[in-house]
Amino acid sequence: MIIEHENLNLQPSLREMVNIFNQYHPNYVSTLDFYANGVMSPAAGVSRLKNNGLVIDTYKADIDDRNGRTRRGVACYKIVGLE
């Protein structure tokens, strides 16, 4: 789901996370993807977005990082709606 963050009262860091979600739409965004885009605390940001009324689906997966090393239990997120 693409979110128009202009309609939400969000801090700049949270607006940037929404932009990243929109760029990856319709795919999930992993913690590693957020790190690569300059977000240092994705889990805290996702929690704050949920507190602001976004419904975010989460699952954990084993993902290869950019160096080819498998990272186990990486959180992956996707915005699925608004409350």
C-alpha cells in the first residue's frame, strides 16, 4: 500500500521510512534495506509508525547481506493499511 505521508503528522525520520516503504512497494522492506537507506533504528521507527496508525505486517527471514553472508532472522516489514 502506498502511503501519502503528507496527510500524516510525522517526524522527518518517519516520513523518510514511509518513503522507503513506498519505493519498495509492493515488496517487503528488510532491516538490511533500511540500514542501506540510512535508517539506523528500523524496529523503533516501525513501532512509532504503528503508534501513528499504520498497520505494518512483519515476518522474519534469512537474508544474504551485500557481502554474501547469510543473516538469520532479519525482520521484514510491509505497510498493509491505516487504522
